[in-house]
Amino acid sequence: MTVVDVLPERPLDAGVGPVRAATYLPSTPENVLWGRLPCAADAPVLRVDPGTEVTVDTLSHEGILEDQGRDPQAFFARFGVEPDGVLADAVALARTTTSHPRTFGVDGPHVVTGPIEVRGARPGDLLAITVLETLPRVPYGVVSNRHARGALPDEYPRSGAPVFSAFASTAEHPDADGVPTAYGELPLTSAGYADPAAPRARFPLAPFLGILGVAVPGRERPHSVPPGPHGGNIDINLLTVGATLYLPVQVAGALAYLGDPHFAQGDGEVALTAMEASLRATVRLDVVAREEAVARFGELAGPLAETAEHLVPTGLDPDLDVAVQNCVRAAIGVLQARYGMEPSMAYAYLSAATDFDISQVVDVVKGVHARIRTADFAHLPRPGAPDTP
């Protein structure tokens, strides 16, 4: 769980408020794609060297979509947000039609910032995206169920409307140790929005980016919803501050992008979205050469994450059973490469000691991720290293 240090009183519009890195990329319309992800034919909006820290503004799609009126100021006014409490880049993008042609119901909903060229990255290498900071840009978010999707597509939205959007406010409360902690809050009933004293469910915020990815080959931009070997909409809630995501580079320069910001998400993301809300994220972009990548992780077919406590291999497929199988295979491969573990013993270890979590079940291609505790192997020498006394 990540503690949010500051909840902004006013929106963090482009250039407003703290910007951690010397290199900054705002989410103004000229720097984003909407509904599609970058491909090799896209020109980078920023070029950096490996190891560069970049502060990137990301923009939530909630409040700007057509089924919400494509007018974020009017949408959020329903929940008591004043016009100047809405991000200016959200307003600008919602009003843009010529530079961002988008077909509702055909293209995806997500806004991604980028692409960012990382000089020297080549196919076969890994791009390492390390999350250094995530600052909320607004003090609220939205959880939506829409378009007969989600884990219960035939049951929700219950009203029969095309979309149900739950507005989630934020507030600071002391935790069990008395430390001020940022929480999201949802009223128990829709009527509770009009009553500040109405009872509310309270859950801790743990901001992360649902979309981290690299461009695909060719000239066709992928849909923003299904994740894949390129990363994209993987929705792994472990990718909070301090985590690193490794992605197989597919085109020269990697052409990285960030988006789908969340304040909080449960494993599964069953209602279709989680607490969607815009973030200002600072990341470091590193390149791991192919030879080193294979030595550290084996042959990666898709995304792999690393946190302070876990190695996190992933499995993706439209069939959840197959996604689990792909994740298990990826976990076995990582244990072989990282610790020299025999596959049969790795399979046994995973069954005894590793949790396999559902990342999400709502993005067409379902996701599973494993949490391999690195502490279980900390007392062992790495393969090829001299024995320690």
C-alpha cells in the first residue's frame, strides 16, 4: 500500500504544482493518444537517454467519454465539483475532434501520454519503467460500470442505463497508528452524494498506472483495452512507487507511454473500472540489453514486474484458465533464470509458496500475476556467483 502524501486542493494543471524531474511531459492534446496505443509509425513526442527520469502527466478518461456527455465540467458538476476544479487538459481533450478522431464504441476509452523514445533501445532488449512518484492531480475519482461489461455483464448497470458512474471523494484520516492517511470514500447509496454526513465506505489509496507499455511493430495502433506482450492495459495494482515493469522492446527506441491512472484498485477490477483518477507520475526509463535480460529473467514473452518484495511474472489470455497457465510457465522460467531452479522443483515451489492473483477480468484479454517472494531465495548465492561462507 502506498500512502499519498498530498491531496491537491486545486487541480494540478500543466506546469502547476510540483514537478519532480528536470524532464516534464504534460498531457496536453498534442502529447496524447485517445483510445489507441502507439505503433512504430508514430513520431515520439519526447526523446530521452536511458536512465532519464521523466515526470509525466496522465489523464483519466472518466468524465470525458461520450456516454458521460463528453463535457467533464458538466459531468463533475453533478457531484459538486466547480468548473475550475476540473483539469484543463481534460476539458481541452473532450472538446477536441479534428486532431483526435475517435469512434465511440470502436476505439478504447483510455488516454495515454507519449510515445517517448528511449535512445538506443532495440528489439530484444527490455525497457525497465521504474515508478518513482505518483501525485494525485485532483482530489476525486470515478468508478464506472458500463456497456454491459465487467464481471457481471448481464446484471449491471442495474438501472438499464448504458453507464453507472460512482463518484469517489478523497479525505485524510488517521490510520491505526494515528498517522494521517489518504482514503477514497464512496457513499453507501447514491442519495449520499447530497449529504456530506451520509455514511461512506473508506479504503486506502494506492496510486498506480494501469497502462505502461511500448509500441508495437507496423503502422496499426492497437486498441487501448486488451493488454499484450507490449504491456498496455495490464492493470497490476502492485505497480506503485518503487516498482519496476520490464517490457520486451518491439521497435527501435521502445516508444514508451503511460496512462490509465488509478488511485486504488482491487485485484480483478470486477466492475470494469477501479477508482480512476488523474496522476502526475515520475518514472525512470532504463534499457536492459538482451544478454543481461536473458540472464536475469530468461526469455520473456510479456510483462514482468519487480517490487521490493516480489518478482511478478504475468500471464495473459482471453481465457482465464489459459492466462493462469501462461503465468505459471512464466514464473517457472523466471525461477530457472534467476536462481537456477529445476523446472519440476520450481513448479512445486510455486504451488507451496506463491500467490497467483487475478490482475483484471474486464479487459477482453484477462490477466494473472504471480507474487514470488525474493526473500525465499535471499540466503542463496546467485547462479554463477562464488559460494559464500
